[in-house]
Amino acid sequence: FVATFLVVQGLIVYYGQKKETRKPDVLIILGAKLYGERPSPALLRRLETGLELLRAHPNSLVIVSGGQGADELISEAEAMQRYLLAQGVEEHRILVEDASTSTYENMEKSMALLKEALPKDSLEALSYGVVTNDFHIFRSVLTAKEMGMRAFGVPAKTPPSITVTSHLREYLSVLKYLLLDRQAPFFQLFR
């Protein structure tokens, strides 16, 4: 247990701090909890990080990805779209994926949305920036790569109030992903 915990936490921390300089053709901002219709601090940090990149790369598309939780009044994707529109991001740059309930579904449904919006033969050539809180980058990027995306992580800071619980929960989520959820052989995920 101790060995797996240290290895997995090491990967989570390493990838959560890794800075990429690649230009994203498509940003995928993953959803997080809402308070009614208002983004939680974790989601707000994801949005702020994504907005920085969208302003730096005005030709990039963005997918806001997240369904509606039982205690949420709207989908996470709708709340994210509202935020980006209010910050001046053009509506034609935003694709809304509002049905996912997990990281795997975020990626799967985002890819399906892109297949409808863009020529299929161009999807493999695109560069995908996955925006989420730093503790979630490792698993999110692995999942995106499993979907065939040339993905890299764009880490947003995690609010201090949820850092410890997020890392503990993510350890269990990574183990579940590696042992039960993944479809591709493990070594292929690190290409």
C-alpha cells in the first residue's frame, strides 16, 4: 500500500506541476462542482486557467465538459459556457458537452462532439490541452490519450481547503482507472 501510494502520488504531483508550452488547438475544460448555478472555487480556477490560454491563442476551440449533479441547478458545462461568454470568449469557439458524469465520459463525449463539429481526418493531428486541477491532470491526460488525443495537461491550482482530500480520492481513482477502467495496454498510455 505504502509503495503504491508513494508512486501514484509522485505521478500525480509530477504531472500536476509539469508546464507545457505547446499551443492547444482544442482546450477541454473539465467540470467540477457547482453551488446551484455558481462555479465552486475548484471549477473557477479551471475556468481562469482556461481563459488565459484562450486569450493567448485566439484560434483555439474550447470544449466545456460536465454534466449536471443532483444538487446542481444547471449542468457544469452550461455554467462554464456562461462564465467564458461573460469574459468575452466568442460563442462560436465554445462547444458544450453537458452529459458526462466521469473523467472517462468527459473525454469520450468530448471526442464524439468534435467528430460532429470537425472533419474526422483532422482530429488526430490536433493538439489537446486538458484543463483541470493539478491533482487530476495525470489521470485526465492518460484518459485523453486512450481516446486517441495528442493531449497534454494544463494544471489549475487546487484550492487549499480541498487539497488533501482531493489527493487521497485521486489516488483511489488512479488505481481504479489503471486496474479496471482503461482499455489500452498500460505502457501505451505514456507515449
